[in-house]
Amino acid sequence: MKKIGLYFGTFNPIHLGHLVIANHMVEFSDLDEVWFVVTPQSPFKTKKTLLDNHHRYQMVYDAVKYYDGLKPSMIEFNMPQPNYTINTLVVLSEKYPTEYEFSLIMGEDNLKGLHKWKNYEVILEDYAVYVYPRVSSGVVEHQFKNHPKIHKVDAPIMEISSTFIRKNHKLGKNIKPLLPEVVWKYIDEMNFYR
């Protein structure tokens, strides 16, 4: 069975930080592939600045097409919204019961809030979680510190955010170096985030 790490996000837009982390997971952990699960609507985010699903998926598709171990996924597009990670994990596990073993990829900042997630106990019972470092405040709950299903991956700390990119693009700053070339071209041609 191939080991697949699921990297969830709105990817609004996908940037070099996302690619560095995903590629690091494929090259330096036991994951065979990382699937970018483009989230239509996060229960924790408002939709004001969120581009349409197909635009964000297209940018992810373009950004990862030259990396063997990275794949785009629109699995959540046809699921009821707002959706929760556990539902997606269950749907994928039922869809590919023998081909793939799914795991979750998250930043350390998300691990600090994992106890608030819907059915987090079930996630940790049935799925491994790969955690990459993030600079953030707060503490990791004691129950997650030496959990056998939680694997810390010593990936580079990436302090690039989609929010920073959108905000500064709107202000006329040059954010091109933070994006894959194809993503920059797409944003520029479509006049997004202005």
C-alpha cells in the first residue's frame, strides 16, 4: 500500500512554502506521496477573500504537475460544507481500501488546537499525523506530546503565508518570488487579489 500524506488547505494561493513542506515530506519521511486537498470552505475561515474552488485547484494543479510525489485533490468539492477532516479521511479510506494508507499532514500550530477538532480521537486512532514545525504561540496538549501516531518531521520552518501574499499583492508589492512561476502568471493574468 502506498503511504499518502494529505495536506489540507484553502491554498489561496498555493505558494513556495507549501511546496517546500510537501516535497520535504515525500523526500524525508516514509510517505510516498503528498496530496494537496483543496478545501472549499474551512469551518474556521470566512469566505470574503477566497477564490472560487476551480481557480485554487487550477493553481495547485499547475504548481505540482512537475513533482512526481505531489498530487492535487478535489475530493472535498462534492462533500457537504462545511466539511470536517474526519469525513474526508473516511471517504478516501472507503474509496481506496487496498491501494492507499492515508495520513494527515499539519503544522505544529494546528497540533496545538487538535483537541478542538471534530472526532480528533478517531483521527488519532485510525490515522498517523505528520507534523512540521511552525513558529506559533501556545502549547501542545500533553496527550499529543509522545503519541505513537504523531510523527514530528524536521522540515524547514516556512514563514510565508497566503494571507501575507494576498495583502501585499493588493498593496502593489512584488510577491512574485514567493510563488511558483505558473501560479504567479495565473494570478497576474486573472488579476486576482487586487
